[in-house]
Amino acid sequence: MKKRLLTAAALILATSHQTSFQAAQAAAAEPFTILIDAGHGGHDTGASQGSLNEKDVNLKLALELKQALEKHGIKVSLTRSVDQELELSERAVKVQQAGADCVVSLHLDTPEAQGPVYELHYFGQGKAFASVLDSHLRTSLSPATEQQTLKESALFMVKKIPVPAVLVNASWQGGTQHQQALITGLTQGLLAYAQTHD
């Protein structure tokens, strides 16, 4: 009887170790995940330029960025893929549900703004992430050397998110060409960040 109990205990212990090992393997195999947040949506149109609303441009950019990253094998989630209004708290929940390793929130400045071609807002742990994106955006968008593009901020989407997060506030100026350069720079920056944090 004692021998049977010892054998059973050994089997349970072995199974437990195997399960733990398999769980560790599964965790290690989890792909690097980027969550893209298209700012505004629904009744919240954001800024406007003529008949064009910021919420629509943000969504277009988010979908294009997702497609570009997925071509390189990156796992990408979105807070919204349609014209949908989301509370900030709902966006934060989607970050957790996606198991995101980092977050990029896309926004546009007001059309009349005379600021830099883009600004990257970050908080705390997001500074290193923002710096990587900035280095690649400077190549693709070429802001004036004296323009300050990195800004520490208390915005919800960078301060209240538990993983490195950057809010991109891009200029309306330049139209489609500018937007494509923005996607190029963000794609390159996100790939570089993923390679060093995967």
C-alpha cells in the first residue's frame, strides 16, 4: 500500500513539473504584441479639416500600420477597427485583453496648429519606447532640428496604461504623403523596439 502511495505521489509530482514546464514554454512562445489605438471615434470626431474628421484619419492610419507590421510577423491588436466611440477606460481594458507589450495611440493635431510635424507623448517607462520611435520618425518625416518632438505627459493613454505607451500627435500638414511617411517611420520604430524587447 505504501509503495502504491509513493508511486502515485511521484506521478503527481512529475505531472506537476511537466505542466509547469509546458506553461513556461507556452509563456515563452507568446509573440510580441503591439496594440494600436485609433483615437476618438463615433460621436467623438476629434479635430476636423473641411469634411474630414480626425477620427476617420486615425482609423485609416491604424489599419495601415497594422497591415504593415503584420507583414513582418508582428502580432497586432486594435482598440477599434470601425467607427466606434470608446471611453478611455474601455481602451485600457482592451490593452489588458490583448496582452499588449506596448501601445501606440494615434491622433492628429488641430489643422491650424503650427507645431512640429509630430509629437510623441509618453510617461515614465514609455520614455525609452518614445525615443526609439522618435529616431525612426526623424528619418522619415525630418522635423526641424530645433523642434521638440518628445513630451512627457499625464494623458490617460500614456499614464494609466501598465505597459510602455506613446501617444502620437501628428500634423495635418502634408496630406497623404505625410501620412505614408508617418506609417513608414512608426513601422520601422516599432519593429526595432520589438526586436530588442521580444
